[in-house]
Amino acid sequence: MRKTKLKSLTCFFVLFGCLMGTSQAVADEIKVAVASNFYPTMKVIAKRYELKTAGSTGHHKVILIPGSSGKHYAQIMNGAPFDIFFSADIERARLLEQEGKIVAGTRFTYALGKLILWSSIDNYVDSKGAVLNKKDFRYLAIANPKLSPYGKSAEEALKSLKLWTNLKERLVQGENIAQTFQFIFSGNAKLGFVAYSQIMNPGLSIDGSFWEVPQSIYKPIEQQAVLLKDSYIGRDFLSFVKSDESLSITYESGYGLP
């Protein structure tokens, strides 16, 4: 009889331990919606964070969901279960704050984006962007201005250069800046506007030529993040993003620092 009771107690504690372990794993996991342009950089930062928080009790897990800022915003407004949102602009982060969808006081700028005109062809894009006036290209790729802040900046730049109307029929729009990059990288578009950080991606060998668009002809791309669900891991991860270690990764990835 005593052996039977001991066996039952042992099974109970094993089961209890398994349940606690499962609960701990769920509690240590966050879902982060991140703008497509920052996704490669965020993968590096998230991996570094996971390694730093690894210990005898497990480690924090950061699940990244890349996409356009416009789509992420719509998903959040419709109840998507994200814990943090890294937008490619101020507008969506500010709107979520106004709608009461974020943890108060958590909105901050994490990076300053830079727009470039890029072609995968060497020596094709000149140092002043005069290639836009030659019109020896069939397609000019930009991200959808309604969904992507980088697409909006590309539109602003073309309008500042008095080229928007003349080049509008040649535009091919990507759903986000990642798809726009692929249009050019694959050669389907001879050139287009992308994020400087994309050609600085350490995971890719990027060839071609580019022109860094003067920031005087488009509004600053101030990228902001917000905490959507309050939790220890959420706040801890955002603190890590603000650390010198993460800021160094951001800078080396082709962004300006706030």
C-alpha cells in the first residue's frame, strides 16, 4: 500500500513539473511584429537577446512576424495577438497610441531609415540619381506608398524631383520593401527605391550601384516601436533593443541612430 502511494505521489510531481515547464515556456515567449526593412537586423538582435537570457531555467523566445507596417497596423486593430510592434514609421505607432492599443509610455524611436535608389547592375546608378531622367528602363520599383513608409518616401522624393507624373506609368509596386527589393535583385525591375539597410544585409552578397537619396527631399523615416501587451519579457526585450549592443547592430546595418 505504501509503495502504491509513493508511486502515485511520484507520478503527480512529475506531471506537475511538466505542466509548470510548459507554463514557463509559454510565459517566456513573445510575438514581435516587425517592419520588413528591419527584419534582417531584428533577427540578429533577437538571436543575441535569446543567447543572453539563456540559463538553467530556460531562455526567452522571440517570434518574429515580418510584414508591411500598414498590414501589421490593420492586424493589430483587428486583434492580432502581437506583444510588440516595430513600425517603419511614426504614424502607425502614434495612431495605436491614440487608440489606446499600446502600453502607455512605451512608444520610442529605434532607428532612422535611409532611402536609396538601387540597381543590381554595376555602374548603372550614378552618384546624383540622374539615371532617373534617362528613362532607359522599363520598370522602376517602389513599395506601395499606402502600406510602406519607404514607398511613401520614394513617392515624396520623385515628386520633389518633378518626376512622379512622368515615371508613374513605369512604376511597379511591391507589397512591402522586402518584395520591392526582390523585384530589383531578380532583375525584373532594372532599378528602384529600397532601404539602405537592405544592401547592407550581412547575410547577402549585394552587387550593383546605388544613390543615397538626399534626406532633404523626403520626410525623415523615423521608425518607432510600441509595447502592445505588458509583460516582464516584453519590457526586458525593449530595454535590450535600446542598449548599446543593439544600437551598434542597428548602426552597422545601415540605419541612423535616434
